[in-house]
Amino acid sequence: MQNNELMINQWFNEDKELLSKNISLIDNLEEFYSADFNLKEKGGIITILNDFDWKEIIHKKNNDKIYKRDNYSSIHNSINNKEESKESKKYNKNSISDKTPVNQNIILKNKIIRLKEDSILLRSLSVECEINLLMSGESSFYIFSRCNDQFSEFTAVCCINKELESARKFISFGVLEKNKKGTYYFKHLKKQEIPHQGNHIKSLDISEIKFIFIDNGDNRCFVFLVEQELMDSNLFLVGDFFIPIDTKSNLLFAVNGDLVSITKLVIKQSYRNSYMNYRNNNTSDSIQSCSCCNVF
């Protein structure tokens, strides 16, 4: 018993050192690897097709598909040229491009990225990701937590889907399971529609979403919208069916389908249950978890 207490105390002391860790994808692109990513859906089963061939991201100014500044610039210019349209006028009231330089956006299409090192510890801490996305067409954005170079039954999955030519978006939690052929597939366990925010540009079929993803390190993960959007929304989704781990792990981010632009991604370690403190500080007492739209 005494040895176990000493080990746990050592864990807490070591984990506290990670609380100053704050990794920004935009500022530290060289800290990530990339690979091709593709999914196949058949009969409601989403299968991951790839054995990932990780490649180093050398610097921001390369011509790799993962960093297509020109593509986003063309979208940005198209928005400016359509300022007289009703949709653009509504969008420009809270324009992302006014707050974030174009050359800081990262556009992904059928790509997956991960930190170079397994540096996330969840044995007594949680990991918090603040993510801003522009989603175009029919796209899916995946967050894989509790993993390393290989997926496993411990991997926690959060997925955001946008429908084609629609402002409808969904957030779901799930796990990875292996079939008889040894291939992993994504099993949905909880799904909820994101309340309509009125930030969809119909002429370009682009939607914006800003959210917080937290892996609490125990059996739970959480997703809720950031403070600007919480005013008009009650989205707060909880997945409480994950398997805890006590080893170093990694975070992977992937896009399947059409383009997704990551305009902000900040990753940091924090104390467990900090999600409640964060949410309580940024929401009114009237906002409660919505379960009426859950799909199991």
C-alpha cells in the first residue's frame, strides 16, 4: 500500500510539470507529422483504410497539400468580392479573416497530422484543445485521443461532420474496434446536432465552428462551444465510455472529404474536471446540457 501511495504521489508531481505545456499548431507546425488519411463507409460502418506513412512537415512555406495558403487565399478573396451578398454581410460582422492572418490558416483534405512525440499524460491530468474550423462542402473532422503511432481499443474518437450544401453540423463520440481482418473501424456511441449559429456562407458552402475538446483522462471526454457561441447555444456533449490509460499518448487530427481550414488549434494539459470550471465561467446559469437530440 505504501509503495502504491509513493508511486501515485510521484505521478502527481511529474504531471504538474506538464501544466505549463501549451502547443500551438499554427506557431509550431514543425512539431507535427502528416500522412494521407481515408475512410470508407459501408452499411453504417466507417473503416480506416490506411496504414499511415508519416512524413515530417519541414516548414510552413512548403508546397505540401497540408499547407495550401493559396487555396485559402482564393476563398478569402471570393468572400471579399461577394460582400454585397446577404450571406457575406452577415458573416463579415464576425469575420475570422479580420482576426487571423490568412497565412496562419492550415487547410487539410484527406490528411491526418499528429505530434512528433507521445507527450500527452492522462494518468492524473486532462488535455484541452481549443479549435476553430472553417468547414467546406461535405467534410468530417476527427480528433483521435489516447493513441500513439497505432490505434487501439483505448483510442477515444470525437468527430465533427458537416453536410454538403448545408449549415447542419454534428458532433459525435465513439471508439475504434478491430474487425476479423485486423482493420479498425469507427463505432458511433453518441451523436448530437450542433445548434444553428447563422454563420454559414451559402454561396461558398462554408461553415464556421469554434469549440473546446477535453479528454478528462478517466472514462470521460467533453465537447462544448467556445464563449462567443455559447450565448446562442446549449451544446455540451459528454462521452463517458472510454478506457483510461496511464502511459504517454498522442493526439491526432484528421479530415476526410472536402476541405477543412484550421484557423486556431491550442493544446494544453490541465487538471481534471477543469472543463466544469471553464464552462461555468463562460456560460449563464440558464444553459444546460441538451439531450433531446442525442442519437445512440
